[in-house]
Amino acid sequence: MEDQKTSLGAGTASLLREPLLPPGKRVDCTVDDDLEAHLPPYRAATGASFSKTCLNLTNAVSGIGVLSMPYAVSQGGWLSLALFAVVGAVCYYTGTLIERCMRADTSIATYPDVGRLAFGAAGQKTVAAFMYVELYLVAISFLVLEGDNLDKLFPGATVELFGCYRLHGKQLFIVLAGAVILPTTWLRNLGMLAYVSALGLVASAALTASLVWAGVSEPAFRGRNSNVLNLAGLPTSLGLYLVCFTGHAVFPTIYSSMKNNRRFSQVLLFSSVLCSLNYGVTAVLGYLIYGDDVQSQVTLNLPSGRLYTKIAIAMTLINPLAKYALLVAPITSAIEERFSLAGSGPARVAIGTTVLVSTVAVASVLPFFGYLMSFIGSFLSVMATVMFPCLCYLKIYKAQGIRRAEVAAIVGILLLGAFVAVTGTYTSLLDIIGTF
């Protein structure tokens, strides 16, 4: 009980924890009621506007998973795109469940707070553990992606430090990527971070445009063999589709940063539709052009030396740089609040720098990290995106009563999440074993 008071007391000092209603007041409403009618408009002078929140949320949902969309279709066949639509709808719905859970108690500002309201201290610790580990590992995977791609573009690059230590290859470029990202981790206001998010969205759009350019310029690629349905590859397709929509761990942070968070559902719908269109266009174009020959990252299929190939690779490198700070924002905020440092500029700089340096160090030394990320991500991402929102919502609102149809839908979503977690983990383990 004392721990809860301490965490909530520190949280109210944060920019991300200004209440909609008097602290501790809960909204008593059933699922059939209009939740908006119970809440007055909330506006904070330092909060992010609607447009900036759209940029941040779209950047959080949209990611490097777009590169694997054509491969996902090749694994499951054209009919697997129906699963893509289902996964997109499910992830949008679970995002709205997170919003409803946050409206149930105005002291909630982070994802772990939702777990605390639903299942007490144990729920808070469980959600926090899954959430922070997932965000931390995804941030590391971005640095690994930067190092691998830059090393291929500039092989043999070497820098000597202090005359005694030499950085070269992948490690050199991971360090350089970290140096470029570092200033973005010092930003306190997500409204300012929206400009970085805008860069990431431009990169995603340019990547898709490069693929369109490839399809127009290289007619010889057309007419490759393709499958209508491949049942054996459906689990792989489903897992890849789900990864494309994982961003729920940062939803509460973005929600709490808004000037008027009553409009969060509109932001979520806008971002989901925009990302789905981008993913869908990339998937269809990539599979039409390369068919079953498409690789796990469609950029690897693009012919070398072409201008659109260079643009695609450059955009692939920009995307992680633009997303890193948004992903680690919940981690740095949690550390600030844990040590009562919220609002301190020097503390935020020190914490942001420490988190980035640690991710750079881990990304530089871990072997087979790509397979390890696949193994952990298959489990953690499903938990944060599908399982936790459904379980927390059922627990928080069971006293008010939930319609049977909605309960049945949520149970179906839970079963889908469990299936993806089990099959994805199994596939990842086979990949890890296959490396030895």
C-alpha cells in the first residue's frame, strides 16, 4: 500500500500524470454508457496537440515490420491478407481497451498503472516487467539494424580511438547511430518529439514509394509464381502481421501527454488506418513484383546500384533513428519517477544517456541477437498487445457488467494471442537451434 502511494505521489509531479478528474475518483459507467459524457474536456498547456499526437502514435505503430510484409504474404499466400485485416482490427480494439482502462481511474498514466488497477501490485510488476523488457529489446534491435545495414554499405570502415582502441564494422556504426540518437532521448515533451516522429513517417512513405518505383522500372520482375493459400506458413504470417501493430506499451504514455485526451480514440483510428494502408500497399506490391522469391526484408530483393534501392536503404536506416526515443520514453520516465527526479533537466539527460549507452553496449556484444529478439518478441509483444489489455479490461469492468457478446469476442482474441505466442515461440526456438 505504501509503495502504491509513493509511486502515485511521484507520478503526479510528472508532465505525464495530470488528472482528468480529482485524484482517486473513478468513473462509474457500464459498457453501454457513453464514457465521454462522464468526463469534461481536459486540456494541459504543456500537452501535445491532436496533430502531434497523431504523428507520435503513427510513428509508434508504424515500424520496420513493413519490410517483412511481402515475406509474410509469401508465407501464407494471398488469402492470408484476410488475417492481416483481422489482426489490424484486433490491435485497434485492444488499443481502445487500454484507453477505457485508463479512464476508469484518473490516477492512471502508464501501462503498469493499468495492471495495478486490475490486479494490484502483482499486476503492476508483471505488466512493467513485460513492457520495459520489450521496449528495451526493441530499442536494441534498432541499433543492431543500423549497424548491420551501415556495415554492408560501408564495409571495412575503421576508427582508432585514443591510439589504443579500434572501432570497426558493425560496432563502429552502432556507436555512431547511438551518438546521432542521443539528443532525442533528452526531449521531455512528446509534442517536441512529434517532429522526430514526422521524420520517421516520411521515411516509411518514401520506402513504400521506392518499392512502387521498383515495380514500374523493373517489368522483368513481374509474373513470378505466387500462392493463393499456404496453410503451413500461416503461423509465420500471423506472427509477422501482429508484430506490425505492436506499440501498445507506449499508448498510455502518449495518451497522458495529450492536451485533450478525450480524442485519443480518434487518434488511434487515424493511425491504425494510415499504417494499415502503408503495410497493405507494401505487402501487395512486394509480393506482386517478387512472388515467392521475396526475402525476409524486401529491400534485399532490390537490385544494387539503382537510385530507388539507395533511397529504400536510406529510409530503412532513418526509421529506427526516429523511433528510438519514443520507445525508451516510458523507461526513462519510470526511472525518473522511481527516484523522484521527474521535472529535472540534468537528471533526464543523465538517465537518457545511461539508457542509450547500455543499449549500445548490449547491441555491440550479443551474438545471434536477431534470433534472440525473434524468440523474446514473439512472447512479449503478444502479451503487451493482446493479452494484457483484454485481461485488465475484463477485471476492471466486470463489476459494472460487460455484454456477453463482448466477453465472447475478448475470449476469442485471447485464444488468438495464445496461439500466436506458442507457435511464434516454437518457430523462433527452431531458428536459434538451427544456428548451432
